[in-house]
Amino acid sequence: MTRQRSRRSVCWLLIVGAASGAVVAGQQQPKEWTAAEDHRQMMEQLGIRSLRPGPSGNEQAPNHANYDEALANPFPTLPDALTLSNGRKVASPEVWWKQRRPEIVEDFEREVLGRVPNAVPKVTWTVVATTETTIGTYPVLGRQLAGHVDNSAYPALAVDIQLIVVTPLARSGSAKKPVPVMMMIGGRALPGLPGFTAPGGGRAGATPPPAAPSAADPPATEQLIADGWGYASISPSSIQADNGAGLTKGIIGLVNRGESRKPDDWGALRAWAWGASRALDYLETDTLVDAKKVGIEGVSRFGKAALVAMAFDTRFAVVLVGSSGEGGAKLHRRNWGEAVENLTASGEYHWMAGNFLKYGAAEATFGSRNAGDLPVDAHELIALCAPRPVFISSGAPPKEPGWIDAKGMFLGAVGAGPVYKLLGKRDLGTTEFPAVETALVEGDIAFRRHSGGHTAGPNWPTFLKFAGRYIEVSTATATQ
């Protein structure tokens, strides 16, 4: 039975409403236009006259995606993660950290994901409501938080990040000790607390939320609490909408004061990852949380965001990247399922920096470019996580469509291996794509393809065993 200990949902609404602030009379309002209009103006900024259409996910369509392995590698040579831009090989961890890693970060920021502005306003966190309840049979403390982004410089927009933090209640007679926490991008509610805005932010045709785990396994949240973890659930749509029309709003619009992006400005993936980092800032102040043991997880587009957060914020200790596909762990250069050209179209371009559109250009002032022209690829995004542990998860056909390209994600993990080895860690241990339900978990990069659909659910038990090698859980908080 749930026992509410403080303010209720009405308080949540009042605080968010108060934080929004009144719009200053005469202040310019954020630009209002459609995703198609915003997409077109970015093409104009870049001198792009036309883009190649992306393949269709409908296998009956004339332009259906490729699922023929013989045609899957038009660009077989990947950028070398261990070769400096001047052609010299990286032979030591020192050269990796001081020279090569910053080069890769710069390429991703300029050409792929965009730059987080230097002057993003401060986030102030407020506990809005608390409750004691149960998850499964395990007693927990749940707290709803609002992270208000300072909008005093542009009151026409308000950004209030929605976060739930859930920690196990110590057993009777046990000392209260800080617990490790998994941050879950996508928004999981808790009974007795105000609900989240539905993930996605209203993008037409958006991938549905992850499917429920198999009936054989409890929900991931229950598995975490049972193992002595807590979890933090963050709502991405409270940070940045999942559509191009929202780019003049949310945190990107707030920083740009309602104007459109420049070509190297951040996209939604980087914005969601920024929001996760600000939630981690809060967790570092939380005495119930061991902030050195915070992992991050997401599925589909939120799996992409989780990988980005892990790559750019070295405070995250471990990541579970679920079915992230193109724009996530899948190699951009691989021709299988979703392609670069899908991400440069008006339905998904907002995830990326504006400059990423150049790699779908059919005709432009600079000619044409394709995935083979990208200065970096997904294996280097995974390599930015090194030496910290990474678990890449996928489902399998027929439940998980080939569109997400499990093999392309596996190859991304393989390509990150040399960096892990340079830093004294273990790679996947094989270059052979494993059978369904085969767990590659002996190294510090892990991969498993379960037999379910577009969810990480069936891989949570394997992930928790993998993460347990790195993150010790206090016996005072473990509930099993």
C-alpha cells in the first residue's frame, strides 16, 4: 500500500507553473514553424539543394532497405580509432587521452551530434513529492524532482526536467548505505508520484516505447531493487521534444532564445544526454546514492542517447545500450536497415547536428557526400566510453526487425576493441557474430542478442551480472 508523505500532484503542477515565469511584455517569442520548414532552412544554411531519400522499412516498397549481406559493406574501411589526424599511430594511453580522444570528440561534436553551448543556464533541483511504496515485494522510497533551468535571460521559454529517484529502504536493523543507481532514459512512473509526460515529445511516426519484458522476468525496475540498486527515471521530452518543430523550444531553443540552430549546434540526442548529466549532478548531492556507481540505460532512440551520455560524461560508470541502431552503436557505413539518409531526412534530423545533413546530400555547393565521408563512425563513439564497461543489447527477428541491424551494432563493438585493449581492458573476444541468446560478457565490452523484440527487457538479468563485476552492492541494501 502506498503512503504519500508530502505534497501531491497538484504541488508538482504549481511548482512547474511558478518556475515557468511570466513572459516579458514585448519579448520576442520562439520561432514557430514545422519540422519541414526547419529542415529546409538547415539545408539552405549548408548549401544543400537535395538529399538522397532514405530506404523504406517496408520490405514491399520499391526502395526497401537492404538485408543482403553481400551488399552490406559499401565502405569497408573504418576510420582508425588509434591513428591521429596527422597519421601517427597511438601507442600509449597518454596519447589516447591527450591527443586522439579529443580529436574524436571534436569530430563528433562538429559533424555528427553537435556542440553543447558553453553557457547553458544552471539547473536547480527541487524535490516535489515523496512516497514510500513497494516495487514487487520490496519497500522503496520514491522522490519526484523538478530540475528548473534558469530562464531569466529568456523567460519566453521554460524547461523543467522531470526526474524520479527510487531507492530501496534499508532492512530493519541495517545501516543506511548509499546505493548504486541506474539512470533510465524514457520515463518510468511510480505509484503515488506525479506521472511523466509520455516519452517522445510528439514526433509523428516515433518508435513506440519499449515492449514489456517477457513474462518470465520481473520488470527491470524490480530486478534492480531486488539486487540492491536504486534507479532514476528521466523524461527526455521534458528536456527536448523529439521532433524538428521543437528545436526552437526545449533546452536547445532556450539557449538559442527561440531562434533556429547553427550547423554545429547540438541535436536532441546530445540534449537528452546533457539532461542526464544534470540529473547526475543532483545524484552527486544525494546521500542515499553512491554517485560513483551510477549507470545509464535507454532503448531505441533513448539507447542512442544513453550511449552519447556515457561517451561524453566520464562520470557514468556503466551503460546498457538497447536496440540503438543507426545513430547509436550501429556502424554508419554499413548498408543494412536504417541508414544515414533516414537520419538526414525531416523525420529524424533533429537528433543530430545540422552538419550531419551533409552526409545525405545528393546535390550541394560542396558536391555530394555519403556515409563513407564521415570522419568518425559508431565504433569510435563506443571507444569514447573506454575503459568503462559497455553492454550492447539487441533483439532478434522476427520480433526485433532487421531495421536496427544487430550485426552492425556488434561490429561497432568489435571496432572499439583496440581502444579498450590499449587501456588495459578486454575487448569482445571475437569478431564472429554470435547466435541468438549467446552472451559475450567476458570482456569489458559485452554484447547479447535476445530472442525478443524492441526492448532490452530479456537482457536485464545478464546485464546485472555483467555490471556486478564492476559495481559492488552493499549487503545492507541488497534485498535478496
